[in-house]
Amino acid sequence: MPEPGGPHVGIDFGTSNTAAVLRTADGRRLPLLFDGSPLLPSAVFAEADGRIAVGRDALHLARTAPERFEPAPKRCIDDGHLLLGDREFAVTDLIAAVLTRVLDEARRTLDGVTPPVTITHPAAWGPTRRETLVAAATRAGAPAVDLLPEPVAAARFLTRLHGASVGPDVAIVVYDFGAGTFDATVLVHRDGGFDVAAAEGLTDTGGRDVDAALLRHIAAVHAGRDPGAWARLEHPATPADRRARWTLLEDVRTAKEMLSRAPSTLIQVPLYDDEMLVTREQFEAVVAPIVERTVAATKSALWAAGPAAARPGTVFLVGGSSRIPLASTALHRAIAVAPTTLERPETVVAEGALVAVR
């Protein structure tokens, strides 16, 4: 655990995005910024000379050679090695490349000092996966590495830094709806800490799946109008078509974020010279099946946790996709507890990694 007063980095190594918060020697907590954003895409790309590009550089290069691109190395942690183009890479090295980018930014902020790190992981991860994460962080140059389950980090942030009050032996739910995955965890507050009582995860349910559902909605309107144009967007074969698909996917992601705070938005559809109006009502109808899966997983975790979780004291929403208003509404309706939302749900886990047990 981080020692009070010393520089330390809390890292939430996510499936699609990685967030990190730096605690400086004077106790300040600073979200690390990567190209101006607190979120670093966890993506990697194998360059022609064997170097590994990460983050937005990897996303940019993927347009030219998608066969050398891996958007989510975390999902490959059990694979040992991964083929990117015509080269094989150890998954440990790919994860280390992402963590190196985080430590580079921390060193820049600390005038060259490399701080120890605490890295979070899914509560269900076993020893082998955790050892891979430690090996990757060590390879990235971290002088010391601690690990912490993601929901425990979230609970520490929400109770110690956010001020939420949770009594002894009271169950809380951490509803973590990220870009790549979903996890529902029930924790019980005991002896000043948090014990994981039950967890349910969905590896195929996250913000990227919301994007895909919205893209299918656009296809339902446009594919029949010009099947050839849509085929070029769906399976681009030329640089121009890859740029068009990239533009469409970026617009879809932006629209998803806007529809969390606005009643409607327009999505530019390349190759069609068209702007498609999408309302929040349409968006919620499209994503309702995905949200319902997260709610069902949450209810399953509560059932598995037993009598202690019959009525949780608090439900915390973390992860960027938890911003979707339908998530909070559906969860409240299902378990009769009003969820607690936060201004920056993407960095909650990384900040919680810096909170020591008291």
C-alpha cells in the first residue's frame, strides 16, 4: 500500500482505457494526462521496426495496418503470446508498453523520479493473471508494485475521499460499467476494510458494445439505401475507406457521450453525405438490452452474496459508460436503491488505489 507522503501512482489498467492518478510528495492527487486526456487507450500497435506504439498513437497507426493492432491486451492476458502482423510478442511486453507510457508521464511530472505503483485488477483474477501484471509493471520500470482489486479501490475512494458513509457489516455494490467490460461486485464493510462477498462480470459488455449497437442502428437506416457504400464502411479495403470508417466510429462515440447529457445529436455518415438525427429515446431503445444485461448481472451478484446483501446500503456507479442515464434509472428500478454517481467515474478506481487501509 502507498506510504503517506511519498510519491505514488494508482493505475486502473482497463480493457479499453487506462487511467492513472499521481500522488505527489506534498500529498496532492493529480490525474495523469495523456495527449490532454485522463484516459489512455490501452491499445497497442507493432511498428515495422518491432517497437510497440500505445494509446492514441496505436489507434492512429491501426488505420494503415489493422493486422498489427490489438485494442485490448488485457483480454489476452491468458494467451502468453500474441501475433501482431508477422511478429509474435509476449503479452507481458504488450502490457508493459502501456504501463511504461503511464510511468513516462509520471516521471515527467516528478522531474525524472520513478514512483512505486498500485495497479488494480478484476476481483476474480487468480494468481497467474496477477503475477503477469506484476511482471509487466516490473518490466516497465516500476520500483515497487502493489495490486488491489478494482471494486475495493472504488469503495475506498467513495468512502474515504468522496465522503460516503457506510456502516459496519453493511453491503455496498460497485457497478463498474467500463469501455470494454462490466463488473458488478458486492462488498461488505468490516474492520475498516472491504471484503468481496460476490462478483459477476461480463467480458462482452461495455462502452464499445454500446458503440456497436448504435452503429447497427445507423446501418439499419443506411445499408439498404446503398449496400455498396455500407460494405465499404463495414469492411474498408482502401486508405480512403479506412479513414471514412474511422470518422464514423469517432462520430458514434462522440454521439454516445453527447446523448448522456443532451436530448439529441447528429451523426455524420461518410460516403452518404448524410447527417442522421438520433434522439436520446432512440439511443436508449438501442442500448436497453445491454443495460439490462448489466442489471441482471448486478442482481445475480446480490443473490450470490447472501442475506448480508438483501438490501445494500449504497450502490456506486463507476466506469465511463455509467454516465449513460438509462444505467442509473434501470438499476434504481431493479434494486430500489438510488445509485450514487460521480463527476469523473473514469478515475475513481485509480484514485482509490492510492488510499491505504486504516
